[in-house]
Amino acid sequence: MRQRTLWIAWPSFLMAGVLEVLVFSAADPAELSGWVGRALETVSPAGVYTLAFFAFWTVCALTSMLTLLLATPEPANTEPRRWP
């Protein structure tokens, strides 16, 4: 279980960092209020960076989990189900 958690967490952490750099090299946190709404007006720029990083990390972790789920082979000792 620990190894699978690391297979999910580590690549998603790295990709969240890459996405953070790409997004905020093109967009200023102060300009995001037009995209997101007035909810970000009370959050500092460092807070916006933090929230965005965790959002990116969550999305990347979900995609890593899905990839791991789809790549996991079926157990070899089970026979395929036969329908009558």
C-alpha cells in the first residue's frame, strides 16, 4: 500500500509543481479574480499560489490513481466468469 501511495503522490507532486510554474508564468494572481470571481480578492498572492498548487496536485493525483487502477493486472489465480 505504501508503494502504491508513493507511485501516486510523487509524480503528481512533481507535475503540480510544473503546472504551477506554467500557469503563474503567464497569469498574475491579482488578475485571476476575473476568471474565478470575487472569492480570491481577500486571499494574498501566496495564498493563491498555495491553493492552486493543491488543486493541481489533487487533479494530478486523481489521474495517477486512475492510471494505476487501469494498469493493475487481474490476479492470475482467478478464472474468467462464464455466463450461462
